[in-house]
Amino acid sequence: MSKELTSIEVPQSLTVKELAVLLDVDPIELVKQFMRRGLMYSLNQYIDFEIAAKMAEEFSVKTYLKSGDPLTKKIDDSDENSKNLQELETRPPVIAIFGHVDHGKTTLLDYIRKSRITEVEAGGITQKIGAYQCEYKESVITVLDTPGHYAFSEMRSRGAKHTDIAVLVVAADDGVMPQTIEAISHIKGENLPIVVAINKIDRPQADIDKVKRQLVDQDVVIEEWGGDVMAVPISALNGDGIDTLMESILVLAEVLELRANPNKKANGVVIEGTVDKRRGVIASLIIHDGTLKVGDQLVLDNTYGKIRAMTSDRAKNIDKVLPGGVVEVLGLNSVPEVGVVFEVMESNENSKNFKKISQESKHNMVASFVDTDKVIKLVVKAGLRGSVDSLKDSISAKSTDEVPIEIIYVSSGSVNESDVLLAETSNAIILGFNTYVESGAQLLITKKKINVQSYDVIYELLEYIDKVIESQQNDEPEDVIEGVAEVRALFQIKNRTTIAGLYVRDGFITRKSYVRVIRQDKEIFRGKINSLKHFQNDVGQLNAGLEGGLVLDGFNEYVEGDFIEAHSQVLK
């Protein structure tokens, strides 16, 4: 520790590792100091200001509560600190499951919970950080299921930052893969203890020793080879070795002696935030310390609110959640940033100080204007806030000098009318990921003929981007048939113009469509629409099942029974 350091500013809540940085001491030495006081904290475990202040005294450093901290209160009674230490109780460990895509992380969690998570995940790939509690014998474990697909690197890193123990899943028939190596780097970066689950041992191609050798290459040395990492062969599909894995996790948790005070106001971290069209803003939280209750006033870096309702990971309404627990809460003023710490205010009056919190502008433009006709312009909406950055980075990585990608706007939430109008103005494609289109926006999309693509699986969205890029490189937009109508009557009007009375059999015809007239399977005309009517009214579109009148530019020779094909050219 630096000799000049005599005082520090400490926030109301911080991790042991963060306190070590503030004190300018070796994190291991700080953990030893906790041990000498009979306390076992992991480097990533949160402690409050009172405990941090008491520990700082061991290093002859005075502490001051950080200016502007949400829960400002003076600590001047050492007896209160001692009381807090005595009220600490063992809490469930928070573990994160890491590994390469399709190595069986979700199947493992599925087996433990005896639920069918894998079946409901789009494409069988975990798309967001899901938090769940699993019971094993008489113990509870809180699990973060982190995505394995390469596009979700940031989300895996986020999961590691709020975890006590890392479970690294490696398929015995596939071995260490790129996302396995990346996960190891996240785990080591956070100094997390590891338990390796060597999965899919039931496969004929399984090679457990090969996996162990590959792990050694990544400086992950298992116990039987002289290291300190427990490795458990398992089959998440049939349950072989799962009991041994769970026992290994709980043994490691006992060594860590994870503790928290359930009798204080809660604090923790946001692991997901989204907006539901029926329920409003929803935030998923992990409780690090204290007990969270319905009616508590939450304050975060970018939002605040009073908890109106709480739902457990099993979709049951609950009134409170203890340390180590996970919960979905309703009542926040806006979608919280993922990864931010939340705290509970002492009273509703205190929250008034936070109503001037600056919030992200609804249309935060992320533009990189490029002077080229081949630029691909996108409006991107993700259902979950935690997916936004990963999605933006993955799409931007596809941009090239030949075909640049310009993300006009990116945010979380549903596709709304404002997004559609923005796409129309900028001639952009709307990409939706794990979200929905609002009814008012759908009407505008149809009216304005906006290209909207929605996906639930990340690699399918990225494949679409590849196809758009390829079409731009080839400079050949694809011809798409939007609708087919049958000519059933002919009407002569002045200037020898013929109106084709038609019935739309499939799809739709719009005023902007270009059409092909088909007679006996042969094209006899191709051109533009001059007029489109429904009864006596000019309309922009006729949908399947409707009758209407059509006038083409430069064509009058209709015959009853002709077919009118409506076409458009789109990037696909």
C-alpha cells in the first residue's frame, strides 16, 4: 500500500476486489484480513460501507462515504459495525455456467431444474443471461446461464463479474473451442474458482483425456494432474455425474464461506432489463446482500422506482427475496442498464433526489455516414437491453469498405411507429431481435412498405446480414412476388382507358408495386400501376380477399381470366 494513502472515498456498496484497489493493497492480503476476523469473502462479493470502513482501519486508512452516493448516512458507532458482522449468515453461491455453443450448458441446467429450458430457447441456444435457483438436497444454488454463441462475448463477461464460482462446460467429443477459451479468459480475469464439467461422456467420440490436455494448454490444471481445479465427467442428457458435480460446487462454496446480512436493506445487481407490452418495465436482479421486499424503493445509476410486484424464477409471485436470490421486479421508471448495482432507499422521500437522473434519449442515433450508394442502413431493436451492445457489435463487424453498414438507430424495446418513420426517412431496414412489432407500427409498415425482419436466433439474423451484403455486392436486388389477383371484369372509361376489375387471391397489391400481366402462363406485359381503387375510393393497397379496380400505365388489352402479379425488389 502506498505510504501517502491516509483516506479514501468509498461507495455504499462495493466488491472486495474494488476495495483492494481503493486501498492499493494485494487483494489476497485483504481476503486474509477478512479471514482473521472470521469472515470469508470472495473477491467478487459485495460488502457495504460499514464493513469496508472497519476493514480499512486495519490498514490505517480513514474512509468517507462517496459524495452523492444514494444511501448517504453517517457511520460513527463501532458497535453498529460489530452488530452487522454478527448478523451475517451463509447465503447461496452464485455460479455461472460457461462454455462453447452447443456444449450442453442449458441441458445441464435443464437436468438440474427438471424443467424444459432447452425446448423453449430459440434454436436451442441461450439468448440472454437467465438466472435461476436450483435445489440440491438441502442446499440452494443460484445459477447464471450465460450465452455460448460468439456474438454474446460481452454478456459472458458480465456474467463472470457477478459470480462466486464458474462452471466451465466442455463437450468431451468436441474439446476446447473458441468460446471455451474466451470463457476461461473471463473467469481468470475475475479470479473465479472453477469447476470443469466434461459433458457428453455418453457420446462414442468422447475423449476425456484429450479435454484435460487441452485445458492444461489454457493453464487450467485439474486436481488429478497436480492442479487445483475440480473436473467432473458428466452427461447432462442422462444425468451421469450430475450428483458429483453438484457436490463439488457445494464443497467449493463451503470453502468460500459466502455470507450476507438478511436483516438489512437489499443491494445487488441488474442482470437483465426489458419492456413487456402488458406489464411495463421488468428488471431481473440478483440480491448480493440484505432482503428485498415488495414496496421497497430502488435506486440505480440510470433509473429508480418502487417495487409493485416480484416474480420468482419459477414464475411465482413472492413478497421478499433473500441474499443470493434472483427475482424479476416491476415498478422501475425506465429500463435499467444491465450490470449496474441497485440499492434500496430508506424512504420514498429520499428517492426524490433521483428524479432528475439523466436517461438515454429515445432515439440515440449511432450513425457513421458514408457517401456510397451501397451502404446498408439499419434500425435495430432488441427485446432485451442486455442484447443491444452485443447485437450492435456483431452487426458492425460485418461492415466492409465495399459494403458499409450504417446503424441509424439501435435500442431495446418493441418496434414502434417512430422506428418505422425513421426507417422510411432514412431508407433503412428494420431488424428486430427477440422483440415484437406494435400494432400501430404494423399498420405503418404495411402502408409505407418498410422492410422489417424479425429473428429469435442470433446466427439467423447475422446470416440475413450476410445475404444483404452479398446482394449489394452483386448489385442485383431480388424480385419478390407480393400478391396475385385475377381479372374478373372489364370497364371502359373515357380516353379509351380500361379498368380491370380484379379479385386479390393471394398476398396484396400496392400502389407502388410493379406488375406482370400473365395470360396462359405467359407474360404479356410488365409495367407500373396508374390507379388502384376499392369501390370508388383510391387506396394504397388491396389485400387478399378484396375486390378492386386497376389501371396500368400503357396497357389496356386485358382479358377476363388474366392474372396480375404484384412485384417488388428487396434485399434479402
